[in-house]
Amino acid sequence: MSSRLEIIESSELFSGLPPMVREIISEKLKDVNIPKGQIFIKQGGPADACYFISEGTVSVFTYDDELKMEFELNRLSRGAILGELAILIQQPRTASAKAITLVRAFRLSSKVLNRLLRCNSKAASAMIKILANRIIEIDKIRGTPLYSPFESHVDIELLKGFPLRALEQVRALPVARDGNVITFATVEPNSPKTKKHLSLISPGLEVRTVGIRSEDFEALRKKWLSVIKKRERDAAAK
């Protein structure tokens, strides 16, 4: 297991703090063991602590009530920190976190962190700069949930009626359908051109879009293609 100070110093958010403050924070961390499958951060819940992952893997996800879909935003492992943004902006959690494996982590309470920042202007200034950069990054994808293909079920039936080349032109793939509502994961979910293109190839359907990272789109596309090729091989063998 990584030492407390190593975890602090490897974190982008905390590495810029004065050495004395880093040492104080490391002394305030508490060891926690999170069982596989446990959701230890809940979307909409209070920002009472942040976690430094020492061992294991964590899934960060959100649930969209309108689409009735769960979206995995990221997977974090050793050296990652999560839950810190909600503490700094003092807002409810914007996502949930679940242990994919047994997770060993260090927990830092919001009370301890806020007390340290109030007593150290240099530490507070360093945190503000990093927080500003984080908010700029988040603002780029605001307004749309992110879709991730980590454990998505490949439903080949969704592709029926959609020419693959037409979908690849706007880097989009269908990921869910509920009645006459079809949801596409696309690299540019807010683009009017993308939405118009998808509406043209989806006559009679209401089109909704969710975001997907470029690398995740490629992973999902490869997954679709592998399923299509397997189906073609199976059909040829009959």
C-alpha cells in the first residue's frame, strides 16, 4: 500500500501545497477498506470527504432520470483522488462512486481540509488555481451526460436500419431505445449538424444525444464491428 505522504505528493490537487501542509494532511488521513460492489459516494449526497485510492479500482458514474440510464464517466485506480471538487465548491455530489474491486483508500474529511485552508493562505491560493482549471475542463462537456463503453451491453438490434457509414460520419452510435425515442452516443452531442444528421437517418424517431469521449467512441465502434462480423460468420456457417 502506498504511504499517505506519497499519495498526497502524487496528487495534482495537493502536490502544489506547501510541504508542511502536505504533511499535516497526510497525518489526518484515515485508512478505509471498501468492499467490492459498495457505493461509497452517492450522487446528490453531501460532500463530507474525499478519497485517495491506494489499491483497487473505482467506477465513477451518474444516473440520468430522464433517460433512465446509468453513465460510467471514468474508472480510477491507485494514485487517483475523488470527491475533492464537491468539497472545494461546497456543493452536493455530482456523481456516484462504486468499488469494482476491494478498494483500500485514505479518507480526508471536508472539515479537516477546510480548516487547513482557512489557516493557510498559500494552500488556499494553490487550491483555487487548480480548482479554476478543473471548472474550465468540466464546462467544456456541461449540458450532456457522458457515455462510456466499459461494461455496455452490445445490442446489435439497435443498429438495424442505420447505415454504419452514415453514423461514422458524425461519430455516433445508437446506445438505447425506449419506444420512439432513440439515444445516440456521439463525440459532438451539442452540435446542430450532428443532431440534424441523426434526425435525417432516424425518421419517425425522437433523437436524443449523449456525449462520449473520442477514445471511448472508437472502443465502442470496434465492439459493434466485432459483433457484426461474428454474426456474419455465424450466418455463413449455417
